[in-house]
Amino acid sequence: MKEYIDVLRALDASAWVSDNDIAARLGVSPATVRRRIKKLRVLGFDILSSPGQGYRLSEVLEFLDPGRLRDALAAAGLVTATRLEVIDTVESTSTRLLRWPGSDDLHGRACVTEYQSQGRGRRGRAWFGVPCRNIMLSVAWQLGRGPDRIHGLSLSLGLAVARRLKALGAQGVQLKWPNDVLCPRGKLAGILVDVLAGPGKACRVVVGLGINLLNPGSIEDLVGRQVADLSKLTENLPHRTDLAALLLIDLAAALEAFDLRGFEGQASDWNRWDAYRGQVVCGRLEGSTIKGQALGVDELGAYRIRCKDRTVESLLAGEIIPVEAGFVDSVPC
């Protein structure tokens, strides 16, 4: 995908550029340039063409600015400012950090990319985003608590992201247990937490975050579902670089706070953002399902479901799926 991003960088929204000029800049043939432009159009980029003039973008693309991002992180006092990697393409930002040589030097490292070829979601699912149009990043953090004491971490991180999006003016933002950010149109963002053993009773985590910003309609055909975009929810969307900085700062603050207090005191706040509280849902975990009324999370971050017999079951892992209506035995989970 990097070769396609190189073409996007060579194009302009204010002037025509010939395929010969692009080819000379990239060191390829004009025919190769034309093939890449054809592929970019399939991905939803509106690239105009004019005989004798060449090609032009119909919009100004916001490429990530590494220097600007480092300056923002440095101003916030984050160690990440000196441990930041901004790259055009990567298999997965989280996978890159998980494979980082020398895990003892992992704390505060961050990877931000224009495109992931194998972006990961929960439970082996893929995360796909059109290049140069979304937020795709990961940050590694050293926690003073062990893996058995990080229940609710993804919920704390989700709250931080939801608050930021609301502060930007996004309307209708909600949280889906345990790690998705939703809006009325569908999934807006996802958080993935990978846990690594640390020294003593501590652990290290790699937090991956993907946010849909401005995807073409064609992406819905590629992923087979509706795709929500932040650009459609707010008129106050900052430059992608500035938004990435804000989110890294928010994640760092949430990780520091969680290390001190865990999920304590956040349950009622999280429940105010709960997309399904009061609705009939199915809780899924390792092939088994629990159907009932969604009650939100408890102080440990476990999701509570009131079953038909009025008993309450709590899930510390798995996922929640909404059921359209009622305690109806025939409704499949």
C-alpha cells in the first residue's frame, strides 16, 4: 500500500500533475502511475483527470505530520514524544509494538500509521481502514499491577476516547462493552488491549485504537457492514495529526489513572454511556450465551445481565449482542 500512498503524496488538490511528473518523482513508469491511480479510485479517492493536464485530487488530504505530533506530545510531557514512530504502512501498530526488541524498553512507545494491512480487533476479527483517512495507533505502557488486576482497563480507555469525541462535538456517542465506541450509524471506534508479562507482579499492555474519520461509501462493501465516520458527527474535527496527539495524551492519562485506582469509581460514569443498558441482550462467552436485560457494569467492570428467572449473571470476558425485542425464548442468540 505504501506505493499507493506515495502517489497520493505526489498529487495535489490545487494544481494538475501529469503522470510523467509523478512517475519521475517516484521512479516508476507513467503506466504504473495510471494503474495505481485506478486502484486508488476503487478505494474511494476522488482523483480527477484532464487530457493534457494530468491528475488532481478533489480534496486536501491530511497526512500525518511526525514533527507536529512529537511537539504536541512533548508539550504534554509524554515520554512517548521521544518514543514515537509514524509510518506509512504497517501490518498492525499493536503487532509492531508487541514484537519490539527488548520489552524492558517498551513503556511509552507509540506507533501511528497511515494504513494497516492486518489491523486487529477483538476475538480474531480484522480492522480495515482506507489509508490516510483514519486514526490507527497503538501505545505501550508499563503498569504496576499484574494481569489479574486489570479488569476494566478497556472500559477506562473507552471512557477516555468517548469523552474526547464528545468534547469535539460528536453527537450520539455510546460505549459497547467491553471495548467499542458506537454512534447511531454503527461502530465508530475500537480498542484492543494486549497484555504482556512484566517484571515481578507487574504487566505491560499494548493498547490499539482505531477510529473511523472519513471513509468512502465503498468501504462498506469491503467490510460487509455499515461504517460510521467521525467527520459526519462533528464540524469541529481537528487535523488528523492533532487528533492523534489528543488521543495519545488521553490514553496515557487514562493508563496512569488506572494504574493508581483501577476501575474504581468509574462504573456509574461508564453506565451513562452504555449503548444497551435496559435492553434485552445476549452475553456470549466461549460458545455459551446468557440472555436477559442489560444492567450495565459493576465496580470490577463485569457486565451484568438479569435473566428471565430474575437471577443476575456477570461477565468478565466475552461480548454483548443486542436482541431486538423482549424475553422471547425463540429469539436466537
